[in-house]
Amino acid sequence: MKDASFNNDIIINNKYAHLSGCTEICAGESKTLKVTIGKEGHTYLLDHTFGGKCYVPATMIMELFAESALWFSCTSQNNENLKVIGLEEFHVLRAIVMEPGDKIDVWINLKGILATKHSHILTIDIVSERIAENGRVLGNRLNAKCNVEVAVKYPIVEKFLCPDNNFEEYYFPQELFYKQYFPSLGELFHTQSGKFRVDFNKKTLIGIYNLENKEKQLIKGQSLRFVLSPLGYDTCLQYTVFLSRLLALKGRLPVSSQKILIYKEHPQNENCSVYVECKELDENIMKACFWAYDEKNELIIYAENAIVQYAPVNNTAEIYNNKEMFLGLLNQYKLAKIW
């Protein structure tokens, strides 16, 4: 075992929030990082509860993949200038979940590296132990897998031009919006402004949000930026989940995305927008694409075929089982023009 607590001459301690104090395990060509989640420092867990249990958000799992990819890349290539520019075939197969105040160990495994002309693609998976009620370890479970692309520069892309759809516009008070539609999310995840537009015929939505520097509060003692933007991407997925509720009155949770392209660091304290487009919808899943962009219409992130899946734990509130009540509340806040 090799200590990877970053007390070495490569100054990367403040770059990787989740990996601080982790252990790197090397066996031949294989590399693994053992990370403990759920210590006192992981503040975000208590604001992300469903059915009384704490779930690691899908976007924090993305962050784990991104941090690990840079760690594996920097240790093998001695290049600290790399950026994560994309995630491909991102899948959460089993939730990383624990009781409030508990903790869980996960093992992040580097499965392979593919060199391309301008980047490297790392295949990584995350596993945890299957533990019986008596505490006996039964084996391992595969929680998530992903291909992470790293490069020296972000890709250059044209500014985003929002389609001119026939939108209906709404403005909810933020506190009421989260109380009614996202009651399991604590204040740290309250980043939607309550301002959004919906085109029900074309199954699209535009939402405004602002991180208000909250990412600094997600992990205790974290002073610098995350590699990605767990809270920014989570807000995009919140709006994706909300669109699925508007279209089908079903609560869902994000589980995968075919491709995620990253174009710049996410603004920490300015209004951003996300355009969500439903591609496929049935009783179980909604498949969508979304584009997040800043006040200058510069693209931040694009997700292709992101899937949100029906979650029984997200459908217990009466409002999700009563279409008249759901639409009645929505229509109270329908406006002629909000921006």
C-alpha cells in the first residue's frame, strides 16, 4: 500500500476534495484508490436524503471519477495541467448509500488507459463491499463505471443558441418550489431560481440557476474548486428530473449518460441557464439531452442521452399521485413574462 494523502512533493492536496487521506493500492500494472465517504467532512450527504438514507449524488460520483482520473494521470504522466473534458458511458449501477452519520469505503479501480491524438481516455469503475446485517462481508458490488477523457485544453465550441420554442413561463418562490417538488434536497442543493420555461409540445424546458458559491460548503474544509461542478451539474439534472415530472408526473433519479462534454469551469456565483430536451419517455425512464450555458451564452457542459429512472422513494408525496393538484399548483405561478 502506498500513502496517497498528498504529503509529497507533488502539490495536489487542495485539488482533489474526495481523495484527501485516501490510500493508493498498486499491484503490478493495476491501480486502485480506497476512499472513505461519509466522514464528518462530507457535508452534502445530510442534504441529499431519500427514505431516511444518505445517497451520494450522481454528480458526486462523476466528481469521484474525475478526481481519480487526474490522480491516475498525474502519477503516471507527471502532468498536473490536465483537465477533464468528457465522461462517456457513465452509469450508476447501484447507489452508494448509507445511514446518516455512517460511512462507507469505496474502491476506485483504473481498468485501462487509451491514448488518442490530443487526449487520454481512462476506464474506471467504483466498487464497494456487500455487507450482511451481521456485518459479515459477502463480496463486492459494482456501483458505477465510466470512461473519463483528460486533455490539456477544453474543446472550443460556438456559443449556444437557444431554440425559439413556444414556451410557457413560470416563477415559483424558491422555498416553495423545493418544498413541493424536491422535498428530499436540503438547502445546499437549493440552486434553482424557480424561474423556468416549458414547451409541453416539444418537451423542452429552460431553467435559470445560480450556485451562490455553495460548492465551497459541500465538503468541510474544502477551500478550492472541485475538478468538475457537482452542484452545477446536479442543478441541470434537477431540471431534467423536473421536466420528467411535468411530462409524466413521476419522480425519477439520474442513473446514466451516454456522453458528457465539458467546455469550461462552471461559474460559481452568476446566473446560468440549462436547456433540457426530452428524447424518449416511458413509465420507467426519461432520456434527455441538456446544454448548460452562462450569461454570455458560452457553453459549460453538454449531456447526451442522460437517463433519469423511476424511483419509488421519490413518489410518496400526494402531489405526485394527483395530476389535478400537481398542475393546479404549477398554474398558480404561470406568468406572461419573467425574463
